[in-house]
Amino acid sequence: MRHARGFTLVEVLVALAIVAIALAAGARAAGTLTDNAARLQAITAAQWCADNQLVDLRLARLLPGVGDADFRCEQLGRSYGGTLSTRPTPNPNMRRIDAIVRDEDGRPLLTLSTVMSRY
């Protein structure tokens, strides 16, 4: 008697199921990497916007008044809005400034904080 060589239908189906699970996991990982790259780009551009606003304040060489001020910024072809929130500190010659940058939908992306002095 001669034995047939090859795989049974069950073995082939199990192998196909394993390959399908591996491909699905790979596709999900690739999608996550793409989403993370887009988020990193948005946060980097938002940080540039916040940095620019804080540098403008430092270059003005004036101690900003306490309160909130809105700003708009364009980076990498995208528009960002934000708020400069200036608060007093225990030292009257210093102010805490928070630059809060939001995406096009108004969701906060980044908050960058600094302390500025009068002198």
C-alpha cells in the first residue's frame, strides 16, 4: 500500500488561520505607526507655534500683563490656534506664561510653560 503525501484539509485551514492572524496584527501595527507619525508631526508643529509666541514675548523685553491672549499660527500647512495665559507669581517681578496650542478642531495638543522676569 502506498501512503499519500501532503497536507490534510484541516492542516491547511489551521495554517491559513495562523497567517490571517499574523497579517491582521501586522496591518494593525502599521496603522498605529502611521497614526503616531501624524500625531508627532502635529505636536512638533504645535511646539514650534508655542515657542514662537514665547520668543516674541521675550524679544519685546516687556513684562506681560496678567490675563489671556489668543493667537493663530500656521505651520507645515496646518492652522493652529492657541492661548497665552499669563499668571502672577509670588515675586512681582516675574510672570508664569502658559502657551496652550490647539488643533483645527479645538482639542489641546500641547502646553508649554515658562517664567519671564522684568529684568
